[in-house]
Amino acid sequence: MLNGVAPLIVFAFPLSSGSTHAAISGIPVIGQAIANNVGLPIPVYLDKRLTGIYVDNESKAIDIETASFPRYEPITNKPLPAISYQRGTQSLITVNLIAKRDSIILNVLLGLCDLAFAKLNQFEYSISYLNGPTTIFNGLLHGFSATQGNDNDLMDIQIQINKPTGALIESPPFDLQLPRQTGAIPVRVS
């Protein structure tokens, strides 16, 4: 909730070029950083009275990977206590929304999710969500679904926003190709 007004979801798309990029870049001190990194923020208030969209429920989950590795003395090969390792894999927020089908802002929200989907490979978008303690900044779209019922004028929407750990790359750093075998037909995993 932003100052008690309503929950807020903000889609941001970096400005690549054009007059808007030039105008924002011209702002002293912070203009270039905003134009290239933050981009154009598009806020959507999730309030039944303002937009016809409201939060039904929300949840936050953090996934952690844990592994243990055995250790041995170098010369005697005697077992030593194992070393444990943990790393965070993702922080995920799931927001379940209910919207009236005739809401104009619903069409905007659906369009913004489609636009984010079109920019998945280049990471040219970010999504922030603010509602009290459930907050995520500069997240990525993890999942989206919209279900429309026949018996009423409501639409159920689920948006999952992921805050990944580590650097974002456009393609995997390895080739998913099986090793060649004599007399085998090459198979490529995509």
C-alpha cells in the first residue's frame, strides 16, 4: 500500500531512443541513469474503487538450494566432516487479483504483461510490487494467468514476480549438446 492509497504494481520499460529518451536524458545529474536503467515507469493501482482491480490474496516464497560435499584428508584419504553450502535461487511473490471484465485498467494490465512477455529474452523490463510488507523491486515476470468465468463479470488473475539472484544473461553460457558418439545420429537439445 502506498501511503494508504492502494496496492501498486509498477511496470518499467527502459527507453532505447527517441524524443522521450532525449528529454529524460537531459535532466541534470540523474537523467541518463533514469533513461537507461529505470526507464518509463507505468504504475497500476490495485484498488476496487479506482481501477476495478483488487488484491484477493498474496504470498511470498524464497527458494534456497542446500548441498553437502564430503571431504577427505589428502594423504590418508580419511573422511573429514562434510562442508555444507547454501545459495538462494529465487524470491517469488504470487499476487492473486480479481478484476471486473469491463475495467479499462484491466486491459492495460493485460497489455503490460504481454509487453513484458515480448521482452523476456532481453530483460528490457522490470516489475515492482508494493503492498505493505509484501514488496519486490525490479523483479521479473515468473508466471501469469487470467481466468474468466461464465457465471459472473469477474476475472481471476495470478501474477508471479521473481527476484532472481546473480547476473542476468540473454542465453545460457553452455551449449546443450550431447557428446558425439561413433555411429550415432547427432541429437541437439533445445
